[in-house]
Amino acid sequence: MTTVAAAVTGSVHSFDISTGVDGPGTRFVAFLAGCPLRCQYCHSPDTQYRRYGRPTSVDDLITEIRRYERFLKVARGGVTVSGGEPLQQAVFTREVLRRCKEMRLHTALDTSGFLGDRADDALLDATDLVLLDIKSGDPATYRKVTRTGRLSPTVRFAHRLADRGMPIWVRFVLVPGLTDDPANVEAVAATAADLPTVERVEVLPFHRLGAPKYAALGLPLPLADTPAPDETLLRRVRDQFRGHGLAVY
């Protein structure tokens, strides 16, 4: 398997060290390039295409992770593979997670679940936690948000994770006028509540911090006139999730 891993090359956009955002503890986060969705609120358009990344072997990325290995363990963190969409590079993602597990590092997969069928059992066996971005609970709203995607693959993947007993952190981006309809939020909450392994729900306020990236790429900024949600809206949406007995952050 090590020989196989060494031969696998992925497209890696960048990596970062984060605390309390991409899973428990302090984490090494690898951002892979390429995503099948075109979410209106995407703040990283520079990760939407694989050509925006650099070819990187599994060994090369693991070598970088090893530089932080001791620190990550002391900080009770680990490694998160994010994107873009890491399941667009499922083999590369699997081998990176597997090697991290061999190092006894906590592993997390940050995914929309849209390509969940590409995650084989070996990939999930190497994953300790899934950060699942459920973009909307209403199929029509989901398609409006993503401009290309369907909701059903994400729900199917979520139930597969729950059936395996895998811990899930649900993420939901709250966008005024786009994802904030009470019925849409209620549908996301009901889906999360139906998954017994959901440990928490993170309601993430929409922001426009990615605007300079769009400008640098010469792309129009979607939702340019959309404000961030105010505290009243955030409270209402978080309370909807709490009403289903979910831990909300």
C-alpha cells in the first residue's frame, strides 16, 4: 500500500494550521483543488478547478504534515483534508488519510457529500470525523445555492456515515435571502436530527471575505449586495436546530 500511495498524485491548492475551525484541536488543513459545485457563497473560487493547485504526491504532503506531527498530537488536533472538494480526488484523499492514521493522528474529511459515492470503505475507515456541509434542505434551494448540484447524494452519504457509526459535524451556511427560509432551515435540521451520529451543528454566517479572490481571477462576485446575517436571524436559525435537540455552535 505504501508503494501505491507514493505513486498517487493529487492537486493541492494550499495548507494551513488552524484551531477550532476545521475539527477538534489544532489542525493541519490540506486544501485540495477542484470542486464540482459552484456555490454562490463560495469564498474560495481559487480552489474550484484542479488547475489552480499544484501536483503533489502523497509522500510530499505527508512529509509536510510530519513537520507538525508532534505539535498536532500535543495540541490534541490532527489533519483535515478539505477543498475544493476532496472527494473529487478520492484516491489521493484516501491515501493521505490512511497515512495519517498510521501516524496516529486524528483525521477529518471536510466535504459537501455530493460525491459521497466516491468514498470507498477504505477511505472512511481512515476517517475519524466528517465535517458535512449540508447546503440546504430543500432540493430547489440546494440547486439554487450550488448552481450544479442535487441534494440527494449528500443525504444518501450522510445516512451511510451514520449507519457506520461515524461522527458527523454538520455545517450550514446562513445566507440572508438564499438559505434562511424557515422551511429550508427546518429541512436541514430534520435531516441532521435523523442522523444519530451528528455531534454538533455549526451555523456559519455568510461573509464576503473572498471578494479579493474573485477580483484577482477576474470573476464577478456572486451575492455582492447580500449582507451578513444579523444576530436576530442567527438566533432564530440556531434555535430552529436546537429545537430538534441538536448541539449548535
